[in-house]
Amino acid sequence: MTDKPTNPGPRPAEADPETQYAWLAKALLWHNHLYYEAAEPEISDADYDRLMRDLEALEAEHPELQTPDSPTLRVGAGLRSDLAKVDHRVPMLSIENAMNEEEARVWFKRLADDAGDVELICEPKYDGLSCELVYEHGKLKVASTRGDGKTGEEVTPNVKTIKSVPTKLKGEFPDRLEVRGEVYIEKQAFAELNERLEQEGAKTYVNPRNTASGSLRQLDPRKSAARPLSAVWYQVANPEDAGLTSQSEAIEAMRGWGFVTSKDLLNDSPLQVKTLHGGDSVIELFNTYAEKRHSLPFEIDGMVVKVNDFAMQAELGVRSKSPRYLLAMKFPPEERETTCEKIEVQVGRTGAVTPVCVMTPVPVGGVTVTHASLHNADEIERLGIREGDRILVHRAGDVIPKVLRVVKSVGKQDFKFPTHCPRCESELIKLEDEVVIRCPNHLGCPAQVTGAIAHFASRTAMNIEGLAEKNIEQLLDAKLITDTASLYDLNDKRDQMVALERWGERKADKLIEEIDKSRTPTLAKFIYALGIRNVGETVAGLIANEVGSIEGLLAATAEQLNEVDGVGPIIAESVTKFLHDEHNHELIERLSKHVTPQEVKKLAAGEGKFAGMTFVFTGALTRFTRDEAEGLVRERGGKASSSVSKKTSYVIAGEKAGSKLKKANDLGVKVITEDDYAEML
Ligand code: IVH
């Protein structure tokens, strides 16, 4: 099993124990690889846990089958071969899981038998990537991932980019200190990162945990720095060196040294770190956790119960790979079975044709799910899904409904991807560099026209209330509108609107009023409202700052946009392609007769706090990404340059600054720290 992991293929249905064992071991290795090395898991945690439990059950029944390198004996990840290795002085173990109340009760019973009534301390189980920090004489020496529990990967420069990691300890500390915790990404930051990636046309991430893992295990710390990583610290691995006798003391000590702990994170939330006695009270707290978990800004996948007293922990000891004094109570998987009633094909506002599974409505994690995107033909084939099949559904990242797999294949007919648009019957096309299939009829396809108008009117764009898709379709059908610009002629068509089915005077007047209110948007919202591919809200703001007006937008060149921080060549090309389209150009001109975006105040040459100054950033920054830091210079009228000369006003030197720092010193250019720079701002 030390071979390179490969896809195990479908699970053999009714096989002898040896065959089953071989398949399970292979499957677990494969999914470990996808999870830890590729950072692109294919199955849910719950499915992974199921496979692991099947293997454990099989090993319990047939101990002779267990190999020394069985996945049940391994802790965690494979290692990235190109990161340096770090041995953990104290192995990083895993925690025994209880998947339901019954299993938790078995654990509490065993604990009571072994240790009597002991104090238990409960904390969130963070859904991130575990990490160890080693401090010598108060200074951060090495940071590493868990790896296989014995040996991890060195990620010191990357961890230093996380704001909440102290590089120097406060107060009194032992000569050597080993602290462990979890690196993660907050839900909001994850959503924003994905939004940015989507706008840039880059691949988005599956969930915050994989993003954290992928981001921390980068060779280039600048890439880690560009990711919104957070960290929380929950364990002192060498408590005896610090004279600590319990977990509650360890938490207070860590706080004193400058670490963020569960206590700090939960401060303002309905959940708190609690010390309790007995299974009943712990289970009660766990139920509160399950209820309130979504109110936390980060993801947790359960609650960790720890015997508080370290002497008692030592007495209880460690089993094969997990300590007896710890229990992870996991939340039940929010996955439900239902039926795929239909596979529908939808046409989006950009013409992208997407297959969608319409299912028997099913509650998942507090929300009723009725539809889930099947993305493309490849995904349909991968799932092997057909109309009528029983399917398993969850909400990816707790939000987006997703079909995980077919649990019972009932349907007879394979899904056939249409060759023509279901809305306008144009022949569908597939562009060479894209996976999506598109309807090319941008101006005539009713689905695309409706989508474009709905996007234009949406809250974050022109914010015109009362233009739900149904209403837009009615207005289009009655030929009262044809495109976004024609919305502004609706005040001449009040009577026809009033006469529409289910409309009437109030609805018509309200819409006219709403449209009227939208005539002076910010330029950023106007640009966003145009629905240019790859231009989301943030990018629209950057472009607005650059072009300043509608006229400026129409005259913008790809070279000019490419120069804007945060706008790459793909976006620049997408914008100019859109503007050069005769129809779009004409549409914007027509819109500009009705809509007057607010003026954008651009700094004139010589204006701003940093006017006439040039800044060079070098080394790894920890408080800003390089782009942010340079953007802040430009916003203040200064220049950001990549090379140091006599004309450079300031060099901002981060960690591991190299030749530029030397050159600055040689030339006598003023060198400041990142903190000094932040102060200047
Ligand atoms: S204590 C023996 N406390 O869960 C490990 N671990 O599934 C003792 N985890 O490897 C660690 N939240 O990465 C501890 N509050 C918490 C935790 C926590 C998440 C992780 C940890 C561990 C994994 C086991």
C-alpha cells in the first residue's frame, strides 16, 4: 500500500472479506490523497468516515487482514514532497470520534469506569488544518503541519503571514514551548475569496478547510499571505515544561503568551468554553453547539471533550492512535436522501447552459432543497445520475445544494445533453477554452435577455425593486421592454403595464418610481450592472476608479485596464471585447441618456498624501498582501515600484527581505518596517 494512490473504481457489491478489505484500503488511501495532497476531495467527510468505519469493522471481524500500513493505523496526511520535513517531538495524534449520542454515552461510561467523576472541558472542534508552533526562548522557530502525526511539513514562513500568530511570546515562558492549534478560513473570507477567483475566471475552492490547507501548504509564502488565513490555539504539547497542570490553565497561559484561543473566539458568541461533569451535561452542551454552530463566523464540525486535569490524562493514557482522555463529538452529517425527479437544462444570462437536478423537496440543514446544479455533462456522467434515481444531497460549505451520489439507480434513460437551446432553439456551441456549453444567441434568446435585465436590476447592481424574473418575462412578452435601456421608457407605457395580468396601478406606479430612483447610481454599480463577464462588484469598483465616467469606460483600452491593480489581462480583455461589440456599445450609449452615474473623484497628478513619493515593498509582508499595500500607495497619489533606486522614497522590508534591502542600504534609501508603513497610512 505504499504505492502511489490510485482511483479504486466502483465498490465491489458482494465480495469476500479480502476483496472488500483491499478495496476499502485502496479507496481510503485515494481519498486521503485527494484531501491532503490534491486539496480537492471528491467525497464528503461523512462518506469518508463511513468508509473508515467499514474498514474498522472489517478489521475487527477479521484481524488477520490488517496490514501494518492499514489506513486505520495512519493519522492524517501524505506529505508534499517539496516542503521540508519536521519531526514532532510529541506525536500529533487524532481524536476518537463519536458520531451520535449513543457512541458518546459509551465513551462517558468507559471514562466513568476508568476515572470516576472527572472535570471535562469542552471546546469547538475546528474544521481546519492542524498546525504546531515551536518557540525557543520566546521566538517562533518552526511551524509545521501534522503530516502523518510523526513528521509534518515545514510551513514557518507561511504561518508567519497569519496575523494572529505571535512571532515573539509575551510574559514568562519556558525555554522551549510547543503549541498546537488549527489554521482555518472564516466563512465570509472564504466566500469573498471565491467571489474574487470567480471574477478572475480562476478555479474556485470547494470549502474553507481545503482552501486553508492548500493556502498554508504553499511553497511561496506570498501566496499564503494573499489568503485570508486565521488560527486558533488549543493545546500545549509540553505542558510540564511550563508548569501547567490542566487544560484550563493551558488556555489561560496561551492567552497570556499572546495566542488566540477558543475563549477569545467565543467571547461574543452564544457558545462558550465550559468545564462540566458527567455525560448528560456534556451532551446537553453539544446539542446547543449543534443548534448554534451556524452563528459562528468559522466552521466547526463538532465539539471536543477533554479531561481537564493533566495528571488524570496521563493516567488514562493513549490507545493505538488516539488518547483516551479526548472525545470528538461530531455533528450528524447534514445529508439527505431524495429522488431526482427531472434533469432540467437552464440557460443563464451569459448563455451558459447548465443541467439542473430537480428533486423531491427535502430539508437539509434547516433549508428545503429543491434544485441542485449538475454543472456539466462530465458531472452527470461521473455521478451516473438519471431521472428517477434515489440520490444523496448535502449543502456544500453548508450553503449550496449538491448531489453527492446516486444511492439507488432506478432511472432507465441516460440523460442526453441537448444540441439546441431549450429556450430559443439556437444550436449550442462549446468554445475551445471552456467547459461550459453556451447558447450563442445573446440578443434574441429570451432566457439571456431576462437574465441580463434581472442582473441589471438586482440589489447589488441598479437596485430596482419589482423586477423579478416573472415580471420581466411578462414585460418582454407584451413587448413593453426589449432590453435594459428600454426600462427607462416604461413611464410612457403606464397604461399597458396596468393592464397586464396581476399588475394594476399600484404595481405599475411602484415600478416606475423604482426605475426613476435608479438614475444616479455609482459608476461602479453601473459597470457591474452591465453584466460583463468576469466583472463582479469589486472589479467593477476598480474599473470605475480608473475610467471615471461612462465616456471614460467607452474609451478604455485593454492596456489601460491591465494596468489597474486587481484587473488582470483576462478581465481587461473581457471588458474591451464587451465594449467593442457594436450592440453593447450602442446599449451603453442609450443607457447614458437616462442614467447619470455619480462622478468618481480621481486624484489629479500631484494630489494625495503620498504625491511625488515612490515606495518599494520587499520580503514577505504579514499585514497586507503585496497588491493591497501597493494599492494603498496609489490611492494616496504615490507610486509603487518594484526596483530600488536613489529616487525611492521608502523601502518597506518584510520578513526575509533580500537583495532590495541590501541595495536600499547601499544607496542610503530610507528603510522602514511594515508596521511603520501602516502607521504612515
Ligand atoms: S485537541 C490528539 N482541540 O481535530 C489531538 N483538537 O480529528 C488533540 N481539532 O488533530 C488536539 N479542534 O487537529 C483539539 N478544540 C480542539 C480541536 C482539535 C479541532 C482537530 C485537531 C485534531 C483533529 C482530530
